[in-house]
Amino acid sequence: MTERLSAQLEFLKCADRLKSVDRANALLDQSRPENAAEHSWHLALWALTMAPLAGDDVDINRVIRMLLSHDLVEIIVGDHPIHLDTDWSAVEQAERAAADKLFGLLPDDQTIVFRGLWEEFEADTTPDAKFAKYLDRCQPLFQVMCAPTPNPDHVEVVRENLSTGRAAYLAQEFPEAHSLASALLNKEPASESAFSERLAFLAEADRLKSVYRASRLLSGERFENSAEHSWHIMLFAWVLAEYAQPGVSLERVLKMLLLHDIVEIDAGDHPIHGQVDHAAQEAEEQAAADRLFGLLPTAPQQAFRALWEEFEAAESTDARFAKAIDRFQTPIGNLETGGGSWVDYNVTFAQIEQRVGTLVNRGAPELWSWLRPQLSSYFSENSAS
């Protein structure tokens, strides 16, 4: 297991670099550029939320995985804004080389799966890829138009994109999205639709990109936010799914991890090694769940809330694995960054065993069997136990 797991973790650690790839779009509050990792998380949320608008031949679980992995090549080649003059043939060649390098970090069987999905998305010919592309075209449009004070330059990019650019085809392919974007652009009344009644939730979700955690990026440049964390642990769960207990549904686990931190928009992040009033935290999170999921129509509101509550309860086999992965990611990062949040919070090995080990061992015992010696070694060497 060690050689295979080492390869998988090398890929997952490399993926952390996507959090430092800035895009041309800004957050809704215009405070900074959006990065490619949190964009990928947001697109996965778009896929889950807009699933009822997909055709009967679309597998939304495959769409979510495509969107989680579609921008990984930007770790090497960077983002290329659509409104700039670009040699797209050269970009395509560079992205294929990047895909070879990045997906090649994985064990061979997983390389085939990840590379195949990425190529399917790029080709844009299957029903799954087409719907994923629709969403990838939509999210930047509404990222601009739903902002309280849209950037005028970005508005002009949207105008061109809708009329003659990459999003123009949505008028025929995804008319609900195109008509609403056009109405917002021209400040015209928009008719209610299944698309429009889901948009408020997706716009509000943008705020998760501004909730910062106690853990840092592997580069050490800044603290990680909860949106890009959610993206990263979904990738962890996907890559490490073979270490789950029998009967675990990866599709349900990914959806739980996609939604699990949404409540932090209102309740904030509560570091597991900090001083936390757990009763007050639970009350805040329940109120946040009421408000945020309440932005959705009844059916997705109930479905999303049920997934979130299942994760919180951590009683089902799916939720136990999701919890294990949520606890597993941060120690991997802290080991790479000289202790990270363990140093900040003066954490002991005994605390790690209780707060991390219990949940990881419960949901993914093989991963804890591998991780525990690494942690023991770190704390022994740093006299932190």
C-alpha cells in the first residue's frame, strides 16, 4: 500500500498549487481574483444544484468529477482569459503536456481514469461533457452579473461573450441560462425558471471563498479558504476511495464534502484545535443551514440539508468516510509545512490521536495506519508530545 498511497498523495499535494492560480474573474464582493481551485468547487456545486436541468442522458456524478479535475492542468500552464488574444493551438498543446505530467503522478489505473475524463471534457462531445461545459460557460457570466457592483470591464466581456463569444451558443443549448444572463446584463425583468430560482443559492455560496481556515496552503503563502478546502477534500476522497469501508458510495461522499462547509458562510470556521463552545457552534450552524439551504426550492433544499445533517451526524458508512477524509487532509498539509496549525495552536500528539485519529480510523483505518507513524515521528522530532 505504501508505494501506491505515496503516489496518490504526491498527486494530491501537487493539486494544492491550483489554489494559487488566479483567474480573470473576481469574487462577487470584488475583493480579489477568484482562483481555479475555488472555481472548480463552485462549478461542482453548480452541477449538483442545476442537475434537474440536465438531460436524462447526463450522469451528474460524472459531471461533478469532470469539473473537479478540469482545470488541474492550469497548475502548469496557468489560466487563459477568453477575451485576450491567445494562440489557442499552443495552449492546447501545453495543456496536453501538463495533463501527461500531472495525471502521470497517479498510479497507472487512476491516470487512465483522470486523463480520460479530462480529455472527454475538452472534447465536449458527450452529454456529460456538454453539460459540464455549459456550466463552465455560465458560472463566469453570473459571477460578474450577480455582483453588487459589477466591474464595468468585466460586464463588457460578458456582453461580448453572450453575443458572439463562447457563451453565445447557450441561447440554443441552454436557453434558461442565456436568457437570464441577457436580462441581468440589460437590466430587464427576468421570468422565473428552474434556473433562476437556484441562482440565489449559488451566488450566496461565493462567500465561502472568503472564509479562512487555520491551515495554510502548502506553499505557506496564506491560509486556505473553505471553498478551496472543500474542492481539495473532494479530490482526496476520489483518489483515496479504495481505502473506504465496503459499501461506501463515493458519489454520496463527494456530495457531502461539496456541501459540508456551506454553513461556515454564516457560522465561520471553528478550528478543531481551538477553544470552541460546541453547543453555540451547533446552534449557529443549524441557523446557517436554515437560511442557506432555504434559498433553494423545496426538493434540493431538503436533499442538501439531509446530506449536510448526515455528514454532521457521522453515523452512516458514507459519512464516516467523508469525515475521515476531512480530518486526513490537514495533517498531510501540516507535515509538509513544518507543523502548520499544530505549531499555531500548540497541539500535542495525544490531541491529534483524539481529534483526528478517532475519526480517520473509524472511516478509513488503512489511512490512519499509514498516517499515525508519520505523525508520531513528527511530534517526537519536534518535542511536541
